[in-house]
Amino acid sequence: MTGMLHKGENMEDIMDKSKSALLMKKVFIHDMYFKRKEEVAFEKANTTIKRSIKRLEDDSYEVFLTMKIEDNQNGMELGVTVCGIFELKDEEDASIRKAVISKNTLSILFPYLRSQVTLLTAQPDMKPIVLPAVNINSLLEHMDGEEK
């Protein structure tokens, strides 16, 4: 059976066993802007997404995730940058460390970015931009391909 405690186990034991080596210490909106003309009726816009990872200390990382959406034809520009401070403990293997920092932090930060884009565009006389849920691995492959 799934979802049940085994005899002799308590919730604290299970939580201890399932702790992630990656901890999010802080998340915040680093930067945002939104410009539009009086009339905005766009169907498609140019969208770019970038990330930046900076190692702060042995186990700490600062990760920025930025999205820009532009529709020059209809006069709309939007940009949001989310920053997360993460700590990765107990992982010595450099390739695993890189994969965890690259993929997991993106998975954690993307919903914050997605939410902020919707909040910025949910205003009178405009249909809000609601970004779809995404396959993070696919997004990462696309982003890595553009960085080369």
C-alpha cells in the first residue's frame, strides 16, 4: 500500500529519510518591469528565458531566472527576474552537484516567475498572460542550446 506508515515508523523518521540535500534559503523578485500602450491586443510575442548561477560559498548558490516578453508590433514589454539563494549539502560529486543546482533550482524558481508574469498582466483592459506548466528538462535543453 502506498501512503501508509510502516509499523514502527513515525512521520519524523520518514521526513528525516526524505530530506533533500538542496535547501532554498531565500526567494525574491529581484527586478520587474511592464510597459504597454493604451491598446494591447497581441497573439504572439517574443519570449526569452535565461538563468544565471553564481557560487557564493562552498555550499551556497545564488540563482537568477529571467523572462522577457516583447511584442514590439503592439507595444508591450515585460521582464521579471526571480532570485533564489540555495544551499546544497552532502554532495561531493561535481557532476551531480551541477545537475542538482541547474535543474532543481530552475524547477523551484519557475513557478514564482510564472506567477509574477500573470500578476503583472492581470490588469484592466488586458488579457493576462498565463504561462503554461513546463517540462523543466526540455526547457533546460533549449536554454543550454541557446547558451552555446
